Amino acid sequence: MREITAADMKDMARGAAVLGTGGGGDPYVGRLLAQQALDRHGPVRLVDVDEVPDDALVVPTAFMGAPTVMLEKLPAGDEMTRALRALEKLLGRTVTHTVSIEAGGLNSMIPFVAAAELGLPLIDADGMGRAFPELQMLLPTLGGIPATPMAVADERGNDLILRTVDNGWAERLARSATVEMGCSAAVSLYALTGAQVKEFMVRGTMTLCERLGTAIREASRNHTDPVAAATDVLAGRRIFTGKLVDVRRGTAGGFVRGDAVLEGLAEDAGHTLEFAFQNENLVARRDGEILASVPDLICVLDSDTGEPVTTEALRYGLRVSVVAAPCDPRWRTPEGLALAGPGVFGYDHPYVPV
Amino acid sequence: MLKLGIDVGGTNTDAVLIRDSTEGAVLGVTKAPTTADVTGGIVAALRDLRETTGFEPGDIAAVMIGTTHFINALVEGGSLAQTAAIRFGLPATRALPPLVDWPQRLRTAIGGHSFLCHGGHEYDGTEIGPFDEFEFRTVLDKAVQAGATSFAVSSVFSPVNAEFENRAAEIIAEQLPGAPVSLSHEIGRMGLLGRENATIVNAALRDLADHVTTGLTRTVAEAGIGAPVFLSQNDGTLMDIDYARRYPVATFASGPTNSMRGAAFLSRTPSCAVVDVGGTTTDVGILRNGFPREASTDVSVAGVQTNFRMPDVLSIGIGGGSHVAQGADGITVGPESVGYRLTERALVFGGGQLTATDIAVAAGRADIGSAGVIGNSTRVAHLDPSLVEGALARIGARMAETVDRMRISAEPVPVVAVGGGSILVPDDLPGASEVIRPEHFAVANAIGAAIAQAGGEVDRVFSVSPQQREAVLDEARQEAVDRAVAAGARPGTVEIVDIEEVPLAYLPGNATRVRAKAVGELSLGGDRDA
């Protein structure tokens, strides 16, 4: 167990944006929310998965909706605790811990708010080890854990309880409720026992975010290569360094789809890398050959500063490096690929592990 | 038609006289030290320019001024008004009230008055809640009692619907006639905190803006010039003096923008890379159709996160004063530099430090005979030719690499070399179609101000169904054109220079953020009727 204070959140948010692989929402607002909550209520206890008793009742919280909306219509602040309390009341048992469902992007920060306000310990883990666009895309889904009962809460005070036949329906119904609530709402779902956390969650991802963020900041300050530092922490591989020469975007079914083209610099001069994204980066092809694809992580970092670049910030002329890193091995099983592999995102090519 | 361009920097005030922007003749340039009251330097510069060029004050058609005065005031935290930051958004946004991420020092400097009211809009333009007039009037009373004299009003999704901000402005005008009001939808774009912060900064600068704009108008009038006075904005377009009085924050990025635009104009290459070599660093920026490419990331100004669009500039640690050394790993240039002490420390000036300028002189790049300012070449005659050649190659390679990283296609680009250290830029820079060294580059800022046009910009979320896409883009284009005309552009000369559409992620309903920018020739004097 260790205590996390407001001062730790900047590095953690930077690392979370790297794991966001271009999506997951800019953690800026999430970080401010967490910093405010930590300043007001004191530090949060971050506990290792092994410290959690098997019979613990662990209830995650997250934000659902459009990150761009959340940068404009900021949260009231009590949505996550209201969602968590609503679910707790329904379950009829006292929640002992909270945890993140998504380490990538904004949702790495949200559980810190609930943990600080409710005085709950936060478990150093998450349900994806990255970011995914839909709420059924969680490792616990593979383990047969239902996402519901689930609570959705908005800033007005509306609470909604969902019970669905499967996790895909939870996504569908919660998504449309979120739209009615103004495209941003807090959710509390996937109530787990301590034993289930040990079995189905990705361990150590909150500290991974922190280590990533710290490594990038320190490398940048010491004038060493921040992209190399991030690559080391991710145990990944730098697959390309180049300049963004084209970005094409369009919407399909509420999700932004697009492609970006990089022209190589330095040792990659003369080559091109294309990557496709649907909120998150999905597939990277070098001179037409697939080098990495979802569910592995494709992280786009600013070549100079190592700062993660989101798909919404992709612009002509940016100098970026692309780092591919292995996903949690459970995503690589046939069941994992059926839930979040290339086919789910409309690609007919087989998965190529990095 | 004659135009005066004036750049009021922290150290120097530069002034230029040009004849009509399209023709582009520079008739005179001058420099004077900037004074604390801003206007003293202008008086001196105008007097000098008049002596050297003999211009008649009555022949001046417009005076364009670029200044870093307002951004400097924010950085120093001085001359700031007691400001009330009032936001419509409750019950949303409560977690992060106005001023939330501000440095304590600045928050204190403006009084720290932060208020929240109910209302604002959803992304689709429906109300979060109704406007509560009683609540707002109560907040206003509290703000006044707390000592606030300037008012910054923000509202959730005001770029989609500005009704709450406009109603608040009406009530403030009625209750506190003449009190300065800054509205967020007129200042920033999507992203509440960044837009709100820019609005608060603007409000805090309103007193100073009153003072400075009055001083500028008076100074120009006292010089016998009856022409209208304009200030340069961040994006390289102009605002009239009344607009500047209300929106001082719009001058924040005008310095680097004017410098690059001035350099491009002087070299007559509207699309180019500008390489500005100073004493310690080299800054590289890219212009497309005469406007700098903008940085994609949000910028922090004096510790305040804002969403201004700043020019995209890449800096490397090589300048005229950079230390040059022969080490075990070969020749190094920079990042250590003698900086402004070049004329004491460099070998050519009798100092003991080998600098990049010494290398340039030893290679015969600087013609000392004519300029007489680059010191004594005999002091570097002893340098090993292989060191000189190696150092120059190293400098050229770094500059070429930087230009290459900035340019937007594989096509070679024209490179415009400016700045006191521009002799370091080789004529045969790899990746450059040509290297242009314009005259008068030392006053590129003032030239950039003098040639500026009037512009208008739209940045909004539109609901775009596939069949209506063209109609929506046309609507955005038309709005940008109308704004440019309202800002003083002559109808018929206005063109769209940039249009961008970004669909919003995770959001059904095809909500798309559209940004369009239009610019046109300034409408001056009689030609308004033409």
C-alpha cells in the first residue's frame, strides 16, 4: 500500500494518455478532478492486488460519453460517488474497494475521485490494460463477469439502474442513456469480489501509468530520448519515426474513424507508415505490411517531448514516433480476439502480435 | 497609399513606412528604445522616420501596431484589474470552478473572485437549465462588494449558443453602466477551461488596455497622423483600436506571427520556411499562404492553460553566440552560448570564446569590411580550416534537419533566413529550393504588422448529417467571411484561407466541429464605397 497525493497525478495522467493509444479521452480534466478531490480529502491509498481480501466487494467507476463534451460541460463532481452509492445500495453490501476499468486515458483518473471522496482504497489494476471504446471490452467479460447491475448518474441528479442480458446490451443501453444525459455521465458497473479482481483484472497498471509518465518527464528534462524511455517502460518496440503528412477522418455509428499517414524521418526516411484509428489507434502498416494491430497497443508520441498525441490532435506536420507494445496475453486468446480483435473493428486481416 | 507599421517590443520599438502592401516597397525603417509608458518609443521612432523619409502625416492611410505589452503585463502580474470570473454551468461544472488551475500568484493578483450560476447549454444547443436572473444579480452584487471592477463571463457550450453570456452582459450593462465585460464566446473556442481562462485574462487586462490604447491613439494623433490605428492579432490579422480596447488578449501571439509574416513578405514568398537565427537559438516556422502554421497543442501563458492558437515554432540550440568546441566525439556547436555578450566574448571581438560567429567570419561568410560590426577577422585567421569547415557543416546539417522536420511535404521549400545570426544559414541548405536573405529583416515584426489584413474566424460544433455537409460548410464559410468584413475587410477581397472539420469522438448524431478562417484587404478611407 502507498499513498497517492495530488502531486503524483500529473505523471500518472501523462502515462494514462500513453496507454490511451490515441483515445480514451484527454486525461486533463480527469487529472484536475482527481487533484481537487485529493487536495480536499487527502491522499488515496493505492493497494496492490495481492493485498485485497478475496471476499472484498470491489466496485469500479468510470465516465462514459464524448471526451470532447467533457472538456466543455465539466462534471459536477459527485456523479461518480452517486453512481457507486446507487450500485452499492442495490447490492445491499458495503463496498470495500474501488478500481479503474480502463487505465488508458481519462478513466484512469476517475476512480481517484471516488476513492478520495468515499475514503476507499483504490486497487492498482484495471480491466483492459489500455483503452477500448466500448464497455463490454473488458477482461472480466471474458471471465463471464456481468457488467450489470450497473448505475448511470448525471450531473442533474438522475440515477439509472440497468440490468441487461449481456455486456453488449449494457453498452448499447448505457450509451443511449448517456446521449440523453448530454453525452457525459458517470457509470458504476462490474461489481467484483477480491478473488475475481485477482483473476480477471490487469495488475499494476496504475503504477505503470505513473512510471511511464515519470520516465517521459525525466528523459525530457535530462535531454535524453523520451520516446526510448517510454518504449522501455512499455516493454514495446519503436516501429516508426516520421512526420504526419495526411489525416483523413469521418464518423461511422458515433465513432470517429480515420487514417493517418507518416512519412519517415532519420532511419525510416523513404518509408511510410499508415495507421488507422477508431478513437483509439487500431492498425499500423509500414509500406503496406502490418506491423501491429489491436488489441496490442499502438502509441503515438511526440518525437521531441515524448508526450502522447491523441487521435483528435493529429495534424499535418506533427513529428511523431510510433511505439507498439504487447497487450495483456488474455487479449491474444481466441476469446479475447473475438471480443476486441481486429475483426471486431471491421478488419479482415488476422491478428499479428507485436 | 502609405502605411506605418510599428512593433513595440520589450526592448526596442521598431517603425517602418511602406507603400501599399501589394507593391511592397519599404520606404524607411527605424529603431528606438521602448519606454515604460509604451508611447515614448513610438514618439521617438516616428520622429526619426519622418526625418529620414520626409513623409507627410496626412499621406498615411493606416497605422498598424504590434505589441507584446499585454502578454508581458500578464507574465509580470502587474497592472491587472480586480476581475470577477462568472460561469453559467450549474449543476454541471461545479467540480472545477473558474480559476481552478491558476498559479496562486496570478489568482491573487486579480482578486480570486470565482462564481458559478445555473444554466449554459448542452452540445446540441438545448439548455442545461433556465437563466436564473435573480441568482445572477445576486452573484453580481457579491462580486462588486468583493471589489471586482472587470467581469469575465463564460457559459457551457457558448460557442454553440451564446444566449446566457449575452443576457449576462445586458444585465451588467444595466446595473453597472460602463463596466468592462468580456464574454467567452467572443474570445476562445471549444474547451471550457481554456476559453474561460483566456476570457479572465482578457478581463484582467481591460484597464491596462484602456490606458494603452488611449495612449497609442493620442500619440499617433499628436504626430499629426489622422489615419485609423489598428493592432495586430495572434493570427496575423488586424483589429481596430476599439476592438483592441475590448480584446487585449488577442495580441498575445502577435510577436512571432508578425515576425514570420514580415520575413515572408520581405522575401516575396508567401509559402516558405522562416529560419530565424538569434544569439542562442534558431527558431523555424512554416508559412502557408502568408500565415504561420499553428501549433496543435494547448499553450500555457504565464502558467495559465489557454486554448489560443499559437504559431508552430521549433527551436534548436544554435545561434550566433553558440560555443564551438572540438571534442573527443567531434565538433560540437551549442547549446551553450555567450548570448547577448557576443560583442565581449567572441574571438572576433577580442574575447576568449570560440563562437559560431567566429566560424562564419573565418569562413569569409561575414563581410566585415562593409558592415564593420562583426569584429576583426584577423583574430580568427589562426583557426584550423578543418575545424571551420566541420563546424559549418554541423550547423548546416542541424538547420537542414530542423527545416525538414517542419516542412509539410517532400517538396523542397524556399527558406527565408533572418535574424542577427542568419549568416550561419548556408546558401546550399539541403531541402531548401533556395535560401533568401531579405533586406530589412531586423524590422520584420514591424513589417508584419504593416502588411496585416482583416480577418474573421468561426469555430463551432455543427450537427452535420451526410446530405447537409456542403450546406453546413458553406454556412461556416459565409460566417467567417461576414466576420472578416465586420472586422474591416473590403467585401470582394475576402477569401477563405483555412477550413477544417473534426467529427467529435464517441458522440452519435454527427456532431462536427468546423473551423473556418477568412481574410481580406483592409478597407481604408474612400475605398469603402468602391
